[in-house]
Amino acid sequence: GEDVEQSLFLSVREGDSSVINCTYTDSSSTYLYWYKQEPGAGLQLLTYIFSNMDMKQDQRLTVLLNKKDKHLSLRIADTQTGDSAIYFCAEIGGTYKYIFGTGTRLKVLA
Amino acid sequence: NAGVMQNPRHLVRRRGQEARLRCSPMKGHSHVYWYRQLPEEGLKFMVYLQKENIIDESGMPKERFSAEFPKEGPSILRIQQVVRGDSAAYFCASSQESSTSGQETQYFGPGTRLLVL
């Protein structure tokens, strides 16, 4: 199947770390992406990881990939109120079609 | 370098009318992809076009929906005789080369939010 699953909601306090999880199904996926969508806005590419990597760090963002379990996570360190948004993971395998998850709504409490 | 541009950003139509959504890819990009985001859902692939060619329209409803990417001008997604279920955000993405296997990142526009009354 082509289902990419994410938990719907996550609430954290400002300054804490946020961990957003994603489970994908296509073991042939070559790239996995994290996008951020603010209310009424488009998709902002945050980061991506190639399938032969286990981890990628980019400033406050850390992506972990567990290929055996087909599990992807995005950790945001020192979460700020401006990080409140919907976060989508997406995978791409042998085609050009991005398969998106349903999105995780992150709410950061001041 | 301007990003992917879409217009209008918001479009309101009554049932039975036509909706035309426009997408100008990033400069130098000749591959365009349309996705639809229904409320509370992720984006779903609709159609992939290169200049003057539809490469894959497997995600697009067979009736009332059509897409084009002419030699000159933006890509157009056209929805005829709109119904309430067409209300969604429609996103366009572009890439310089085909993004098969993710070798070319797709860059997304801000989307057009269609509301059918």
C-alpha cells in the first residue's frame, strides 16, 4: 500500500524538544522529506534524508531513519511558538509521485 | 529567483461553474506536478506534465478535470462544473528535471484554495 502514517496532534511547551513520528510503507523509498505548512500557506521544505543514511542534523532539526521498521522522525530542539504548524513527512520511491502523510499538527505552548 | 507562483490564491465558485488554476514554475523548470489537499488530509498526486505533454494523469479524476502546460505560459488546472467536493487546496510543484526517485527536488507553490458554494 501507499499509506504514510503520522499522529495527528502534538503539543509541547516552548523550549522543550518536539519529536514528530512517521511510518512509511514503501521499502524502496529513496528520499524521505519533512515539510512544514503554516496556516493558509504552502509547503516549506525543511529537510530530507537519503535512504542510505540513519541520521541527518541541520541546526535545530534532527532526522532519524530506521529502515528496518520504516520509521522516520523529526526532532525539533528548543521548540519556539513560531514552530507551530502542520508537519508532513513524504516519501518518494521509484517514481516522481510524492506520497504524503496526513500531517501532524504541532502546537507550542508559551 | 522567484519560486513557484500560483494564482489565484483563493477562488470561490458556485456549483456548476468552472475553476481555472494557474501555476508558473520556477525559472528553468520544465516539469510541473499538481497535488490536491482535501481538508484535514495530506497532499495527493494528481498529474505530472512537461511542456506540451501530459506524462501521468493517473491521480486526476477522469471527468471534469483537465490539465495543460503549453509551450508558452503557465500550467493550467481546469475543473469544469465544480461540485462541493472539489473544495480543497490545490498545490503545484516544479522541478528542473524529472524527479523520479527523488533525484530532483520538487518545489511547491503557495497553493490555490478553492471553495465551492
